[in-house]
Amino acid sequence: MPLFRQGGHYLAFGLLQLLLDWLLFVGFTALGAPAAPANLASRTASALLGFWLNGRYTFADGQNSRLGWRRFARFWALWLVMTAISSLLLAWVEAQLGLQWAWLAKPVVEAGLAVANFFLLRHVVYR
């Protein structure tokens, strides 16, 4: 049953990360930052929190956390790919539909990416 336990933790921590990410994204863009740089900044802050929470609790092995520089390097490589996809999508929404639609699209984009990210984290980063 570790998949269900991990999935539950990932969902709870992911919602926390999503809230932080979205609040920062809206704040940065409301202050005048373009969508792509604001997304980069907000995802960076929430990613650092997520790396620690998921390594310490979600994918921990018994009493041992799964943190460390090697896992962080794999995490960051995956994060770069996901952030590029997210930033491109949000910049496109902002250009086509406007900033307010980008604010609404942010949680949808991140939730979609989170599904693939869970399995990649589980099998690539925190293995």
C-alpha cells in the first residue's frame, strides 16, 4: 500500500505547494511581472518546499528521508522540464486571453503536470 500512502502525502503537499505557487504567481504578475518570469519565481519557491516535504515524508523509506544532493540534482532536472512546459503554456494563455485567464489557468496547468510528475518523482528522483 505504499502507493496509496505516497499518493495521499503527495496530494496534500501538492495542494500546499499549488497554493503557494499560485499566490506568488498572482502577486508577481499583479505587480507587473510577465507571466513566464513570474511563473519561474513562484515555481522555484514552491519546488524547494516540495522537494523537502516529499523527500522527508512522501517518499521516505521507513524512518529515513530521501534527500541529498544527488536526488536534488535529479529533482532539479525534472523541475526544469516541467517549469519550461508550464511557463510556455502560461505565457501563451496570457498572450492569447489576458492576464486574468493566466491566473485561472495556472492551477489547471500545474495540476495536469503534477500527475506525470508524481510518477517521475517516485521512479526517477526519490528511488
